[in-house]
Amino acid sequence: MRLTWQVVFEDVFIARDSGTLEQLKELSSRRRAVEESINENNFITRAIAREMAGGLTSHNEQDLQKLERYLPLLENFVAHVESVSNNQQMVRWTSDLMIRWSSALCASPVFSFMGPKFFRIDNLHFELSMTLFLYGALLRERASEVLKEDLVQSATLYRKAAGVYDHLANEILPSLQPDLAKDRIPEATPSMSTIMSLICLAEAQAVTIRKAEEKGTTKSLLAKLHCGITQSLDEATDILYSTMGDCNDISMRFLDYIPACRALHELKSQKHLAEDLSVDQVGVAIGVLHHALAISQEKMPGEEAWCLVFREEMDAMSEMLRKLEHENEIVWHQKVCSDGKLPSLQGMKIVKAIPYCSQSWERELVFKIPENE
């Protein structure tokens, strides 16, 4: 699926010197590498792609490298154009670039012979914001990719992605809002970047919990950490539904992901809480498990892959409940705690975003602007 249309900077912006012209050509070349990759119209072999990427074998890593080569030049270009942004020639040139992107977050129409819908905004911050949003998305994908191999690297990548989205929400996107049409692309709204940052932090904390489990962290702390994830996702949900008017047609898969993820971590937090209580409060632990299993039936995810994970967790809790009830009946004879008297959890958030640092190359660009402009 095409995500963006080609942009050739040197065909639009007129350079005053050869150095500027070469930099514009390099900027276009590096964007073209990104275009071909995300539009999936690059037909070079895997071996050549690996050689061009300095030996990187992961397609995701290769894409990240292309973005990391493009972003410094783009940020430098945006800074130079902004320094004379009130110049009418610069405004015309920016418009002539015809920057167009489609949304990966919008639902694809069932019958579409014309392909995805494209959004055009004549502002270089649109190009920068969409490139950064893509960069954050690829960092998140890479974090998921290395999850089984390296928990520390995975958590770090999620935190880096969160930092990219924070940078977008606070530094890049606010100035773009006046140029957005009523029918706006979700990726260009500060609220969506804030939501993505919260999701990445929740995912980073989930990875951190797995590392904590390996170290034998107490069940009480694990319960609080899972509860902290549900709180981050609650915050994301509140922002999402309070700003739904900012953008239309967000895909159901994205909308379903947040509550599904929240429900799973709520279940895990209750399981760890019950394990902690079972040491000396078996009746309360049984009450916690009964309550968690009852409400989880109402929160079963719709997508099959998520549903399988959810059911595995429920099955483990059901087995734990069976054993505790048997043990209580024979040994402890404790009264089972009712819903109204169950303990509440205080969530704990221990993961923070890694701030995004602009890598802008300070190269001078000089444009041929008519004096009367």
C-alpha cells in the first residue's frame, strides 16, 4: 500500500549555490529510499539490501536506518526554510512540493479502486511529523521483534518510541494544527501522538515486568506494576474518546487493541494479587479470583490471537482458584471475601520515555529568492 507520494526538493526549491543544490539532491535521495521502502516498491534482492545497510539483516532495522539518515537532513532543511517562512516565495515552493501522506491508522475502505485516501498539507512540519510518526512506529515494531531475544533492548526501544511521540505531541505538531482541515489525518494530531506514547510506555513496562519475573520480584510488586499499565491505558482511552472528533475512520483494530491490552493486564494484576494473598489470606485470594474471572468474561477480546492469550490467562487463574478452594475446604476454612470487601490495588509506573534528541545537521542552505519577495 502506498503511504506517501514522491517529493523532489531540488525540482522546486532553487538553490543559490552548488553546495545547497547537492544537499537538496541528497535530501531527495534519502527520502526516495524511505518512499520505496514504505511503499513496498523497492525490488532489490535481500542480499543487496543487507549490503547497502551495512550488514543489517532485519528489514525493520534497514527501514530505521533509512529514516535515521533522512531525518537529520530534513530537520536542517525545515529549520532553514522556517527562518524565512514569512517569505511568499518560500510559501509557494512549500506548496509546490505537494506533500501527501496516507494514514496507517485509518480504516481501509472495503471497496476502493483508487487506493488509500491521501492527505495534503502545505507545511514542512507535516512532512517532519509524518516521518517522525513513522520512525516511532518502526521503533515500536523493532521492540516487538527483539522481545524474545533481549528484554532490555526491547524495553529501551519502546521507551525511545515513546520519546519520539512525546516530541511530536509537544514540539512539532502544535504549530501544525491551524493548517489542518476538518477531515484530518490522525497522525498529525497531538492527541494521537500522546496516545501512542502512553501505549509504548505501557508496552515497555510489560517488558520490564517480564524481566522482573525472571529476577523473582514479589507478587505484590508485580500486581502493582500490571495495575500501572492499566492506568496508562485508561489515560490513553480517555484521550482517544475525548478527541475522536479530531479525526475520522480510525481502524477498529487500533480501537480494539487498547481495551484488549488493558483487560489482559488487569487480569494479570489480579492473578498476582491473589498469589500474594494466598500466603495467609486464602479467603480473600479466592474472592479476588472469583471477581477477576467474572468480569473478564465481559472483556473477552474479539480478535482470535488476543482471545487465545486471554483464555490462557483465564485458564491459569481457574486452575489456581480450583486449588485454593480445595485447600481452603480441607485446611483453612476461611470465609470467602465478597466483592465489596476486596482489596484495591495502587498502580505503579516505573518506566519513562527516553527523550528524542534532534540529530539535525547544521549545514547552511542558501536559496535564490527574488529581492522583491
